[in-house]
Amino acid sequence: MYTDTHCHLNFKAFNKDLKEVIDRAKKSGVEKIIIPGAKLDSSRSAVEIASQYEMCFAAVGIHPHHTTESDTSLLYINVVKPDENSLLNLANKPKVVAIGEIGLDYYTYKNYPPITINGKKRQKELLILQLKIALACQKPVILHCREAHDDMLELLTDFQEKPETRLRGVFHCFGGDKNHLKKVLDLGFLVGFDGNITYEDNQKLQEMVIQTPLERLLLETDAPYLAPVPYRRQRNEPSYLSLIAVFISNLTGNSLKKITGKTQKNAESLFSI
């Protein structure tokens, strides 16, 4: 059995056939699905879906790409008495198992301007606030990091050096180099890999999979994105998670049973599911 630890069933790509997608996931061996938020509205949607489907769980958070959007202002509410629309309020809803996805993203997306120095500063401020919410709720974090690993790891080191602010969590869809991976592991985080590891042109990322101890590995699809071969460039879905597990088994020389057992145990331990 598998746990898809990162699947955006709350995105519009699944509006028309959500139940069918979940049914296919069950038939493929997926036992549990964690649905991360990217904004407040998609976080609310994740909570709603989790309430409707027994196998689904939610994470709530604001992706760094949405830092400048107006709804992020709702985060800046007294965390002792949170407004009903605040992230802290959502974080305390039933079946919310993590704060995420949150992090830093310095990549220049199509039709968007490059990230400015001020933009990076705001991303860090938003990330720190959400890390503090995770600590207040005693929940793990699902971390997004793209072209920002040095800043991200420096910021997280400040948290991890103090017992009272030490975080648990996962670097989702890891895309750093071997030095970044070592630091991530040294800081105590788990590492998630997605369907893009199956792409022929991603040999460096495949090497990162090999270097990650099984005790720190999580499986995830990031659906509807990053569909594994042979579905590359199509809509991804959680039923394809087994393809990623098989690929990792072949890549690392570990049996599929071992990959499945270890990653399932890791997911259950981190997210308390």
C-alpha cells in the first residue's frame, strides 16, 4: 500500500472527476492521500475534500508564489485569537496533518517578472510566520523550495538549532544538489520525490534519490503536475504513484516491498496518519 504525501486534488484539474480519480487511486494501491493548500482558498478546499473522503487528509498553507496576493493579509491576525478565515484556524480543523505547502521560490515563471530583493524578503517573512504557526499547532511542514536552497537552509538552520523551535517536515519535490541534500538530512527533514525522477534527462535528480536513505524518503505525485513516464506531459494523478515506487526500486536496487514498506512507515510517522 502507498501514501501519496503530496497531491493537489483541490486544484481545478480534478473538478470534473474527483471521485473517479480517488477510486482509481484506491485500485492502484494508494491507501492515503495528503492534499496541500497553495492559498487560503485551496487550503479550505483541501480541508473540505478531506472531510468527504476517508482516505484523504489536508495540509494548509500559502505557497511562496502567492506571497503578494491580497488574501495573505489574513494570516497576520493575532495567533492567540485567530479569525475564522486565518490559516491558524484552518490548521486546527479535523484531518489537517501539516502546514504546507510553504517555502521559498525564486524561479521566474512565464508571464511573471523576476523575483526582486523585496520579493525575496516578503517570501521569507511569510515562511517564518507559517513555520511559527506549525510550531504553535505542533504539526509538520511541507516545504517547497525552487532555486532558493541556500536561503531556505540558512533560515531553517536558525529554527533547528533550538529545541523549542525545532521543526519536523519534508522537502517536497526535492530539486537541490548533493550539498543541499546533505544539509536537508542533517537538519532532520525527510525528502519527497515525484514523477520527474523518471525523466531520462533528470539523471542528477536520480542520483539524489540514490543518496537519500530509505528512512528519510517519501513518495508523492504532486498531481496534477509532473506525471511519470509514460504519462509525461499529461495530467498526473495519484494512481500513478506506484510507477514512481517501481522506478525507485529499480534505481536503488531495493525490492518494491521494501520501498513500499519504508515510505509508508515514514509517511505514517511524520504525519501521524
